[in-house]
Amino acid sequence: MRITRRVGAALVATALLSVAACGGGGGSGSGEGEVEVFTWWAEGSEKEGLDALVGVFEEQNPDLEFVNGAVAGGAGSEAKNVLASRLQTNDPPGTFQAHAGAELTDYIVQDDIEPISDMYEEKGWNELFPEGLLEQLDQDGEIYSVPSNIHRANVVWANPAVLQKAGVDPEATYASLDEWFAALDKVEASGAIPLSIATDWTQVHLLETVLLADLGEEAYNGLWDGSTDWGSAEVTAALEDYAKLLEYTNSDRQSLDWPDATQLVIDGKAGFNVMGDWAEAAFATQDKEFGTDYVTFPVPGTDGVFDFLADSFTMPVGAPNPGATEAWLDTVASAEGQTAFNKAKGSIPANTEADTSDFGPYQQTAIESFQQDAIVSSLAHGAAASVSWLTDITAAVSKFGSTGDVAGLQEGLVSAAEQHLES
Amino acid sequence: MHHRLKRFGPPLLLISPTIVLVGVFVYGLIAVNVNTSLTDRHTRAPAEGYVGLENYQALFSDDTFLFSLRNLLLYTAAFLAGALFFGFLWAWLLERGARGEGIFRTIYLFPMAVSFIASGVVWRWLLNNAQGDRASGLNRLLGSLGLDFLQTSWWTHERWGILAIAMPAVWQLSGYIMALFLAGFRGVPDELREAARMDGASEWRMYRHVVFPQLSPVALSAIIIIGHMSLKVFDLIMAIAGQSNYTTQVPATQMWIEFTRSDYALSAAIGTVMLLIVAVLIVPYLVATYRQERSR
């Protein structure tokens, strides 16, 4: 009897253990009237933007409940891993954030998201968004997401005080990279860092603007559909310009992330920095005055081109509550939603009807360019190439950062393009 | 039969959860991993078929992967040599009766309590490669000591950058190795030392011929412990250099990169290669221990 009791206790312990081991799984399952919005906007100006958007959503849809599914960390890479596993187990959120454009390819191929061209048609969104943007969103005749905001990638941020000290006119504009090199030389001679840069992805960011400057808009677009040859002499020339630009940069780039590189310009330690216009928030929060404390201009050679990236929201296949998701997308597309979100985040609305009268002076210039300029897709931010292609390009650029071998860089880029264009 | 059940039943029942869990979550998943590495699952979609050893061929013809294997080898060699050297040295000094042994032991052992991620964040700053005016961390220290010529690019060095990552690892684990060796020293009976002294051996010869030989099992354990930790290095590199930095690529960081872009077959192949590398170190050790225990 004693033994059986002991056996019984052991059995209970075993059962408990296995329950503990298997627990913790299972989906949350959004009920009626809920929409879970999955983003990586967990802090800073991104969080403020999301909060503002949620405010508009709750006003427009008092019956629906917003559930924040934000996952922080790694500039979105943590969130993407979590998302991948949720999609795999058929537990999609109500909607998720993704960069508009080629980054969506993977989700489309896996049938994770629904095409929403009909929704565009029905709700008249085709008239709300500029045509150039719709073209970039188009994937084989269908649109899969609703852009919430627009950022510009090809922007140079400069510190006028540093430039003046080096004998460079802060108001000068540069028609080409060659003209810019002369200014960079002067800044270097003055003892400041001519061009500040940070870790690998910011180097890809710089490379993309150089490719755009040297190849021009059309050939740059051709890089992503195979009509421009990555192995061509023009690309070699661009890569050489990139190599030359890299020589003007701070040696500790690998240890920095973009806010550090932008901070070098803010602190007057560096003359120029190439960064997307989310950098505006860094200047604004430190009470810097646009035009006096910092100036901006398009990367030399890319004037008249708007290198865009956009965050967007999707309609996942099997979303728990499609009606609620549609309501969320409605708010995202609406003029009120876009105004509230972008004012807080520091980006500009994709919706041309959004009220932008009280946006900041930099944002006003971006709004103007966005309406006039040719629009191209950013590489470093998921608009131009799929995630996997971008990973290969980043690896090649990172390798180049330590070896300085231009031919090797081009070889890496060519083989990456071959691999991803055929598939 | 009933008798046997009485004898073996309860113990078997008690260890069965462990057997089941280890069977499923360790060996089962290793099998799944190897299986995935033989397929063409390069996206999140299910695999379409088996491709044999194609993924492994792709890996071993990839310069970057060979570079990261070389990095792993360099890192392991530096980590092992450094940790064993300092661990042994400190243990010997304490064993010789340094004053304040308790304090030193604590100080040396403390770094081990810090996670690699936490110390990595600090070392990221210490090993900043800016030189001259903007130098920070160790380069700044060298600069202010007038040793500017010693400032280096640390982990961003094109060829030897990985060795800089071994510095924090050595710093963190030397204390642990010291504790191991100290226990080894204390395990040598005083009678043996006295006998050696009686026979007229000098202090050095006593250590050389009586004490050190008895430390070899400890040294072997230390090599195994440090070695298998070193072959799995990931967190320290992620904290200091980040995943995409070229100079500090090792198989684990490459596995992570492939995983995050949903190339599951390739990342599974890298995982299998890593498992094999660790097995080369661990299996002979396990076999040797098993034999020893049986002969006892």
C-alpha cells in the first residue's frame, strides 16, 4: 500500500511536470469588437504617433476596442520574428505593420495577406494617395497594404556652424557628388568629421542614395527588376564614389547607431550626415532651429527625386475579425488619422487630403517635394527589395566596410541580385 | 515479475519525465533540425523536397562561412589560452598563501555572475575603435597614458577583430577557472607535499612533479567547459558588434541571420555543423569519463 501511494505521488508529479512543460502556448484569440494591431512602435516618437492614431480610431469607432500588440526591440527585427511564428501557427493579429513595397513580397508569396485593391476601389483611396506612390505599392497588379506615413531617405543633414568654420557656404547646393566631395575635403581640413555614419544598415542607406545619385532614377529602379545590370561599369563608378564617401566618415562607425551619427552633426563634431527624415525628430527634441542650427538638402545628384519608404498596415489572411481590421485600415487611410499620426511621428501623410498646415518647417519641405518629385523606393528600408535580398546586400556592404574591396563588393551585389531576381 | 516491478518501477517512474522531456526536446529536436537541413526550406513555406547535402555544400563554398569558422577557431584558441593562463596563475598565487584570499577569490569570481549581454554592452564601449580626440574606453585610457601608438581598431580589425571579443570572455571566465584549479590544488593531500619535501625536493620541483600532475583532470574539465562555451559564442558578439558586422562573424551569428530571413534549411545546416564541432570536443571526453567510472 505504501508503495502504491508513492507510485501515485510520482505519477501526479509526472503529470504536473508535463503540464507545466506543455503550457504557455495557445493563441490569445481576439473576440468580437477587437482589433489587435501588431507593430514595433513601442517607444519614442513612434509610440506617440501610434497613440495619436489610436485616439482617432477610438473616436471614429467607439464600439471597437484597440488591442496593442507592439513588440519592442531590434528596430523591428524582434517583432518580425514573433510575427513569423504567429503566422506559421495560423494565429495572425488583426493587422500588422510592414514597410510598404517589396518587404511585403514574402508575406504575399506565403498567402499571409489579402490583396486589398477592391477596398481601394470601393473606398476611393486611389484618389487619396498620389499616383507615383500607388505605382510603388503595386505588386503584380494588386495592392496589399495601406500606407500610414511617408519618410524620405535621401536627405543630407548639415551643421551650418561646422561648415562656416571650414569655409563652406551652408546654403550651397551641390549638383553632383563631385561638387560635394570638394566641400567634404574642406570640412576634413578643418578637423571635423566630414560625413558621419553608423553601423551596417546606415551604410546600406548611404549606398542606396549614391546609387540613386549616379545612376539616376530610371536605372536605379531598374536595379530591382533586373533591367539594370549590377555588374555594369556605371554601378562600378557608383561603388567607387561610395568607397570615396566612406573615407570621409568616422572610423568608429561600427559602434554607433543612427542617433549617434546624427548626434555628431547636432553636437558640431561632424559636418554632414545622410539619414532618413526621422532624424528630424532628433533635431526637434533638442530644440534645434531648422535653417539656423541645421540645414537639409537632398543627397547631391538626387534633387527632384524622393527616395521614399512608408510604414503600412495589412489585412492578414484569416484575421480574427476582418470587419474590425477594415475599420482600422479606414482610420489609417483617413485624413484625420494621417494628420494625427504623422504630426506626432515627424513623418508626412501619404493621404494628400490630410491637413498639414501646422506641421514643422522641415516637414513642409518634404510635403512639397513629395508632391513634385519623382518617387523611388528605398532599399535599406524594405521598399525596393525583399528582406532576403536586403540581407545579402547588407552582408556585402558590411564586408566591404572592413575590406575596402570595391570589386568584391560588386561581386557580392551581383550574386545577390542573380539569386533573388530569378526566384 | 512483481518483485522486479517493485524494485525498478518507482525509480523508473521518477526519472521518466526527464527521459521524455530530454528525448523530445533535445534529441527529438536535433533530429528535426538535421532533417530540415537536408530540405529546400528556404522560405517560411513548407519544404518542397529533400536536396541531400546541397545546403552543406553551399555553406562550405561560401567565403563568409569559412571566414566565420576561422574566426571561431581563433576565438576558441584565444579564449582557452587566456582563461586557462589567468585562471591557473591566480589559483597558484592564492594557493601559495596570498593574504586576503577570500577577497581576491570573490573579486575574480564576480565577473562570472554577470551575463554576457550585460558585460557586452560595457565592453562595446570599452572596445570602441575611435582614436585620437574622439577616443573612448580603452583607447582613451591608452591615449591619456601617452600610449597612443597602442590604440587599435579592436573588433573592427579586418583580420584579427575576433580576438578582441575574446578579451571580455577571458575576463569573465578566468575567475571560474581559478576556482576549479584552486579546488584541484586543495585536493592534493599534504602528506604528498611533505613526503616530497622530506626527500629534499625544492619548492618548484615539488610543484612541478607532485602537485601539477594531479591537476590534469581539472585542466581537462576546464578545457571542456571553456571550449564548449566558446564554440557556442553568440550573446557576447551580438552585444558588442551586432549581428551583421563582418569582422566578428561566427557560425552562431550567421545562423541567426539566416533564421531571421526565414532561410530555415540553411540555418538548420549551420546549427548541425555547430553541433558536430562541439561533439568533436565533448564526445571523447564523455567516453573517457565513462570508461574511468566503469574501471573504478
